[in-house]
Amino acid sequence: MKPFRSYFGAVIVGAVMLLSFGPTLAEDVTEIGFTSFVYSANEGQSISFIVKKTGSGEALVDYAFGHSDVDPAKNATRGKDFIGQNGELYFAPDDTEHTITVQTLSDDEFDEDSESFKISLSIPNESDGVAPVKLGSKRHAVGVILNCVTAC
């Protein structure tokens, strides 16, 4: 039985060394997310959504527009209240931020409440061979279009 114990002990020591000296998940994974949950601008102005990358890897992330869950009665409509196209952002290894700029449309003739829309980030399937990427806690952001009946 002694040879088995020695062999088994060597396997355990080897596994511990492999786990101890191998790269950690935190070092390998690049994280993507918005810098804020809410961004706003007066109607007719643009809203700049800032997307931040932590980690040293490259990353590819998709973004898509949708209705905000804040108040369904006050959802902004794409094409009527803002101009926005779904798209993707590529982060090179040295990139840390990108900006998604959304132009809001002015409708001065209406006295209305502020309206909102949502942008959501997602990771494309397998990111086409790009290093492991995960979404941070701020994977969704809300854009608020502030009403502007007089010159802003």
C-alpha cells in the first residue's frame, strides 16, 4: 500500500501546484459595462453613453436599443424621439472606453413628460475567437430625453 500512497500524494501535490501557479479567472476575463445606469440630455441634443472595459484583453460587445422599464407610458420611440441603430463595439487590448452617441429629436410643439429608452449590452456568440469577456453589473443603461418646450 505504500507505493499507492506516495503516488496519490504526488498527484495531489502536483494538482495543488498546477492550481496555485496557473492563471486565475480574474486575470483572464475582460469585463465590459456602462459607467452609469442613467444618461440624459435635452431633446434635440445628443446623449453620450460611455462603455468601459476593464482587463487587458480585447473584447467585442453588441448593443441594442429597447424600451426602458422605468415607466412604459413614457417610452421614447426610435425614429420619432431619437435616432439610434443597434451595433457593436470592438475594444483593442489597450482601449478602455468607447462612447455610443445617440441624437435626440426635438418636438417643440408638444408639451410632454420626459421620455426614456434603454440600451443593452450583450456578448456575441463566442466573440469570434476574442478573449473571454463578461458583462459587468451595468449591462443596461437608460437614456432620458428631457422635455424642452422653450429654447434650452
